[in-house]
Amino acid sequence: MFKVEVSADAREFILKKAEAVTVEAMMYCGGCFGLTMLPVVLAGEPSEPEDYDAAFADGIKVYILKWAVIDPAGVRISLEGDRFVYQELQVEGLRYPA
């Protein structure tokens, strides 16, 4: 089991769209660093929940892909950006091996 913390503004943003979020790995080519797997947060449940570990945080179900390496302090989900221009969910406290 892992600890998940969701900031108040991220919680409000999520609950406008869904009651769950999914943290997935996205492939990113980082130039001279090569291929990197970056965690991304998507509103909603995954299509194959059996591939994910789940936890609850402030009434939100958080699905994290099973092979993630999670920081002992836990996972933190926050909201970044300007509410008048563009906002996105950010996740800290985990990584995916390449």
C-alpha cells in the first residue's frame, strides 16, 4: 500500500470531471538522455484496472500502474497552470523504470 496526497485545488479540478484519476507512464525521448518514461495523470479510471494498484485520497480513487517505483513518502498530485489559460494535473513521488 502507498500513501497519496491530493492538493485541494487538484481535488476540486478532478471532481469536476471524474471521481478517479489514473497515473500512467508516457514515453518521452529526452534528447541526449535517451528514452525516458514520464508519469502522467489522467482524469478517470483505466480501461484495464487489474494492471494498476489503487488507493483512496480525499474521496478520489487513484490508480497507479503496478510497476511504478514509489517514494517512501508517497505520491503527491497537484494542479499546475493558470485557471484562465490552461491547467493540468502533476504527479510527484514516483517514477517508471525505462
